[in-house]
Amino acid sequence: MRIHFLFPRACSYLTKPRMRHASNRCRSFHCTVPIRSVELTKVRYPNLKRGPFSILGDADVQFFERLLSGAGRVLADASEIEGYNTDWLKTCRGSSELVLRPKTTEEVSAILNYCNTRRLAVVPQGGNTGLVGGSVPVFDEVVVSTQLLNKIISLDELSGTLVCQSGCVLGYMEEYIADYNLTIPLDLGAKGSCHIGGNIATNAGGVRLLRYGSLHGSILGLEAVLPNGEILDCMSTLRKDNTGYDLKQLFIGSEGTLGIVTAASVLCPQKPSAVSVAFLGCESFARVLDIYKEAKGMLAEILSAYEFLDEASVAVNKENLRMASPIGDFPFYILIETSGSNGDHDEEKLNTFLETMMSSGLVLDGTVVTETSKIKDIWSLRERVAEGLLHDGYCYKYDVSLPQAKFYDLVVDMRERLGTSVIRVVGYGHVGDGNLHLNMTSPTYSPEVMSDIEPFVYDWVSKYNGSISAEHGLGFKKRNFIYHSKSKSAVSLMQQLKRSIDPNGIMNPYKVLPEE
Ligand code: FAD
Ligand code: MLT
Ligand code: ZN
């Protein structure tokens, strides 16, 4: 039993020079699967019928070219738009012939007004890191990308309210406000590419939800363009505002089916000045939960993340990304992050916690880091599993909420069920939020494997009153399983709302709501 304490006396987190002029472009993830080999969605799902939408014509393209003047704002060249047609997982590929890149809310409004009148279907797209096929066309929908809606509008340093356009990249926003000793209440592995508008549209959870709660609390206001082009102004910057229905909430998690979010105000907390990350090994998932209980009690207010990975997830890092684990081999690994304002106090608390865990035998081995670069390395072990899985070929991705005690049984059952028909079955996720990420891989897409997984996985989750989508949304892939987590009356009201806001159904068709 050993634990490596790597606390430098002066925490380099505080002294690292910041990137003041970072561009609003970030690292994108590369997958080994070439885009053209991804089967078209309309081919993979032959029973799905195209909706009663118009076909894009030359006059439409000319209208958009007049509206969006300047190079790179109307993309119609097949090689330029193939990336916009294909999702991050390389599992869905649409056949859109047009990508529009507006810069202002008024341009978005004119685009939607035109599309609604012409009955052209539209897919809003942010960073295209979504994991449920929601961000790409199914057939030939026009893609409206928020890439150029990328301006920071204002920052109120006292309240920590950042107002920006919806195409700002999350990682860029984080760098920007670090200069003001603030941080973003949301963090996820895709922060180098995802947009705040996409985060809002999916109600993204990520690794800081345990500390800062969901976007339903951190988004103070937003502006959205409705399908008919009307601009909905819900741009409050107030923390408290109980005047009528809170309409912005409808757009948080609506996955582009009700309109396009064009701007938002985000409540940014104070940036913690002392951050530590511990990476620990233990013998079972029951231990992961025992340690979580102790962490909540002993670390209390400084506990900011509690994540887990199983052995098979760490094997993905090792085999596919050539990453090494900083500790030995264990059946389960835990990543604990503490964030606070007093390094000595937090260090002492974390040390006492770890010593107790080691002497009780709950933790078998571990390492603790406080330097920014080392913190990043440890977080990479957790956050890059999604990327590593893509190197196997095809990834069947599930993201469920379950009572924590039942959490890992699903992985065990799935492993037993699929046997050698898949390369691997891995489980990792946000233990603190009761959110398991279950992933299986095979060299290429296999309908047989798929039929062994679905609906089994959804039935399993439903049996334990879980949610079939904890944080990724329903998108295209999961919409027909909505009844596993929502009542008929709830889905019916959702359908009524959709019809009243988008009577022509042009906004992100074939997504979220089930086929009628
Ligand atoms: P996109 O993928 O472009 O779009 C997602 C959905 O939102 C689509 O339905 C799209 O139509 C809609 N949309 C996008 N922009 C707008 C807009 N402005 N207005 C209206 N609708 C819009 N998710 C988590 O919740 N937690 C995680 O920890 C997490 N980690 C991830 C790690 C990796 C490596 C990857 C690849 C993804 C991860 N995701 C995670 C999923 C994904 O990053 C999030 O769903 C993210 O919020 C999507 O943002 P985006 O800008 O890429 O949106
Ligand atoms: C994560 O937490 O790593 C993301 O949600 C991505 C995934 O589920 O693979
Ligand atoms: Zn996640």
C-alpha cells in the first residue's frame, strides 16, 4: 500500500501564464474512421421516411448568399460540408448540401424566417461534439452553424455574469474569464470544441456538476430565435426573477428542436485558487461507493469531482492512446478533485482523508497532484476514454442515470450478455451524479450486436427507475426510447409544445420526440 503525495510548496496553478489572446478555435478530436466510410443515416435506417419538407433549390442558395455576404458563410461544396454532415462518433451521416454560418442574431432570424416560409428543414450545429446524433442532418436538412456567433458581449466581474454569443467555445470562455479570477460552472472533455449554445441545447452535465449544479441554475438568461424567425428575448442577468413562466428553461435541453439559441448569460463562480487531484485504485465498485460516502463527509465543501473508471476503461487508454496509469493495476479507479481557496487547509483535509482511506484498506494505492500539468494528465486518463474507444472501430454509447447502488451491475450484465461478440464493454462516469457511461465497441457497426444491446439496456435502466439519458440527450438515436424514462402525459405535452412553437416541424426534425 502506498500513496504518492506530490504537493509542490508553491502551487504552479497560480503562477502559470495565461493565454490572453487565445483564438476561439480549439483542438478537435481525430478519429481513425474516414468520413466517407460512415454509412449514410438514411441507408442505415431504411424505414425512416423523409418529412414533408421542400427540396433546396438554386434560388434558395442565392437568397442565402445575398443574406450572408463574405467568404466562408455559405458552404455548398461537398468536401467543405462533409464534416458538418458527420457526427463526432462517426455513427451518423447526413446528406445536407448547405451549411450557413451567420454572425448575428438578425441573420439567424432571417434564415429561420426564410426556411419556415419555404418549409426547409434545419439542423442547428455548434461544435458537433454531441453523442446522440442530434447535431447532424438525417436527410438533407440545412445546417445552421454557430461557429461565427463567437463574441463575448460583456462581463460583470462583481456578480460573475458573462454574456456571450452562443458559438463561443467553452474552453475559450474558460481562458477568457480566468483573467478575472472566475471560472465556468461547466467542464467536459469536449471543451476544446463544444459551444456554449450546444451545451445549453443539450443541458450538458460534465465533471463539475457535483460542485456547481446543472445549467438550469447557471444559465441566467438566453436569447433564442424561434422557427418563424421571431427573436425571443429572455436575456436576464439576474439570479432571482420570478416573473411568470421561466421560458429559458424550455430551451435548456431542447436539442435544437424549438429554436436556435443565439446568446446567453452564464453565472460564473470564483475560480478556486487551490486545486488537487487524487487518482486512486480500489478492489470493487462497492469500494468506489464506500469511498464516495467517506469523501462527502471528510472533504465536504472542497470536494469538486468524484469520477470512476473500471479496469477496462484504463485498458482503452493504454492500448489505444498509449497513455500510462500513474498507479498499478486495479479493478477500479477513482478520480477525486478538491477545489478551494486555502491550499494548506485543503491539503491537510485531503491528506487526512487519504490516510484514513489507506489505513482502512478501502484505497489500495494512489497519487495526488496539484500542479496544473499533472492535474491535466490525470484528468486526461478519465476524459480521453471516449476518444480512445473510437480507435476500436464502432462505439455503442450509453449514458444512464441509476441509483448508485445498482450502477455497475449494468456493466457486469452487459459484459455477460455480449461475451466475445464485442471487443470490450467498459464503464466509467460521474459517480457523484449517479451517471454511468456504458460503452461497447466492435470493429464495425453490427446490427446483431445492436439488437443484443437495445432494447435490453433501456429495459434494464427503466426497471430500476433510471434515466436512459443522463446528460447527452436523446437526439436521433434515443428518441424512440423516450417512454422508458418519461410518462405518456409528459411526452404528449412535449409534442403539443413542439407543435405550437414549430408548427411546420422544421427545427431539427427526427430528433428528441418519438416517431409519431
Ligand atoms: P452540437 O454537438 O453541435 O449539438 C448538440 C445538440 O444541440 C444538437 O441537437 C444541436 O442541434 C443542438 N444545438 C447546438 N447548438 C445549438 C444552438 N445554438 N441552439 C439550439 N440548438 C443547438 N456531454 C456531457 O453532458 N457531459 C460530458 O462530460 C461530456 N463529455 C464529452 C466528451 C467528449 C470527448 C465528447 C466528444 C462529447 C462529450 N459530451 C459530454 C457531449 C457533448 O460535448 C455535449 O453534448 C455538448 O454540450 C455539445 O455541444 P456542441 O456545441 O458540440 O453541440
Ligand atoms: C464523459 O463523461 O466522458 C462524456 O460524457 C463522454 C462519454 O460519455 O464518453
Ligand atoms: Zn459524461
